[in-house]
Amino acid sequence: MCSFLMIIAFDFDGTLVDSYSCIEEAFYRALRRTYPWFPGKRYMAKLLTKIELQFERPRFGRHSGKIKAPMKIFQGKFARIWFEERAKLTKPLEGAREVLKELKREGHIVISFSAEDFIPGVKEYRLRQSGLYDIFDDVIIFGHGVSIKEAFRLVREKYGNETFVWVDDKPWRFIGNGDENTEYVWMYFPYTARFVTKEILDKIPHLHVIYDLWSLLDVLRRLSV
């Protein structure tokens, strides 16, 4: 059991749930619901999946962590239906619920700290559909009008300067964010790990790498010593 309080912040997609392997099927179902007359829906679903996954790549420079839909197809009725289908098909990663509850039992502050989807309100909807929403002490979503830095400042204002343990499958988000009291935990997830380079990892101080959520408990035990 950890001996002092920490703020444990979790990304959602690829960190607590697998919402990537179902993207293509969700597109197919959304096309079937929205455009039943459209031919070649399986092919179009594959194409849309390739496009969507490109927007999981690291973005640097002027990118501030604010969310913007990459194409018009990711807006409106079709996009909402796609997110609905994706939420139905999303599966929690092994140990997600159990690890969150164990952290709560140990007295830590456990928050959801993730990017909004292209449509405001959808991330909260997907969190609720996953069955994990009510476990969190707080849900903080950055994106539309709120950058990662602004979201992090909000956490500090609400919960103070305790050790902030940030768990995310996209380690490039860590670069230039957080503070001297932040520990960065990269949750290795195959769909996004393909974009991670040594150059990215070398820029991250206090970095820990885990391959499953249960290993996070070992990281916290080491930090508490």
C-alpha cells in the first residue's frame, strides 16, 4: 500500500479502454445506419479508419492540445452515430475497473484526464458508456477551448501540489506539460505505440513505462518509498 496521497490521472482511449480495434466496425455500422443505400460501405469504413488513425499521430509546434475536427465527415449526424457505435464496441482493458477501485481504496485522488472528441460532450458520453465514469473523483476534459496546460492548471488549483501521476498511451502529450512534481507513465498500447520514437521518450523526465494497468501499482509503490 502506498504511504502518501497522489493524484492519479488517466487518459481514456488506449489507456483504460481499447477503443481502437473497433474503429473500422464502428464506421461500417455508422455508414449502414446513416447511408443504407451507399455502396461499398466496408471499403469506405477501411478508408475512414486510415484517415482517423492518422490524427492519432504526434502533433507539435503550434498544436496546443485543443481539439478540432479534421474533416467535415467527423462532424454532424454521421460523426455522432459513429461515436455511439464506437462506444458500444469499446472494451475496458484488463484490470481497468479493479485498478481504479484499488487506487481509490488506497486514498488517492483518481481523475479522468483526457482529450475531448471532435464533438463537445462526446467524451463524457463515452466515459459513461464504458461504466468507468462513476469511479473517478473528477473528470477533466481538455480540447474545445481548453488546452492541456489549462487543464493541468485546473487540477493544481483544485487538488494542490501533491505528486501528479499522469498515465497516457500518447507520451508526446507529456512534453512541455506537467511540472517538477509530475511523474509520467506511458501505457504501452500497440495502436499508438507505433508513433512513439526514442526522440520523444528522451524529452520526458520522470518517465515510467507499463504494459498493463496492474503494473501501475508497482510504479506507485516505488514512488512511495
